[in-house]
Amino acid sequence: MKLQYILLFLLLTKSTLFFSQNTFDLAVHHDTKFFFTGDERGNHAGTLDLLIKVEIPIVKFIKSYIVVYPLLEHVNLHTGSLKRYALGFGYIRENLFLKKLNIGVFPNFGTIRRFDNTTTSFGFDFEISYQLFKRLSISYIHQIVERTDLKFKYNESSYIRPSSFIGFKVHF
């Protein structure tokens, strides 16, 4: 399964040679709930929940562009770690309402690794970012994820979970 994701990523990266402006963004975010309050399952404030993605532009329009990206989310829960690997694409609209204010939508599909089990997962992210400097933006992501690990471990029937992340993007 991982080999398929690696091959797909390499194929998508190859397309950037033809379409991109030789740039990419590295986004690093932390879940606000785990950072400030924790949750009802015993994970305290300060629990590590990092979301890292590399956005590679493939098609540029006048005031928007389309990206592809690999995504890694790593969470240190008190019951063990959770790792979510995903690939996705996104549409980013630049300078919406204000100069340097960008809004994007990012569907993705991947896997969740938890409790020595791997399950598939679909996600959808909404992002608002504001460029502070030429190479740095602050960013807020609202994420909706199919948490199939919860269905597997806790037999939950409602396993679509929203999350909020705050972080930054470095523009290369």
C-alpha cells in the first residue's frame, strides 16, 4: 500500500516539472484542542498533534492555483501514537478580500496507522492563510477526517471528526 502512495507522489511530483514555477510550500500545524485543552479520553493539554504537508503547485491561474500534496499527521496519544498518511490536491484562491489573504480547499485520501492496525481514511481541509513576509505565512486549517481507527478500536458509529489547526507555511 505504501509503495502505491510513493509511486503516485513521484508521478505527481514529476508533473511539477512541466507546470510549476519551481516552488513549493512546507506547512506545519498543531491541533488547537490538544494544544490548549486536551480531550475527554485522557489526553492532556500539550499533547503533540502535528500536521505536516508539502504543497506542490501544478497549475497556475491568474489569481489561484492547484496543488498536490503529501500529508503526515502524527499524534502522541496516551494510548499510543496515531499516524495518518495521505495524498491530496487542493485549490487555493489568492488575495481574496485582502491582499495576501489566501483561502484553500484540500480533499485527501490516505491511511491511519494506530493500534498495530491500518485503515483507510478520507479527509477534507479548509484553510485560511495570511502572508506575513515573502517566505512566511500564518495559517488556520479546519479539518474534517474520517477517523476509521475509532470505528475499529471503539466500535463507534459516528467517526467523522472535525479538528482545528494553527500553524505556518514556509514558501520555497
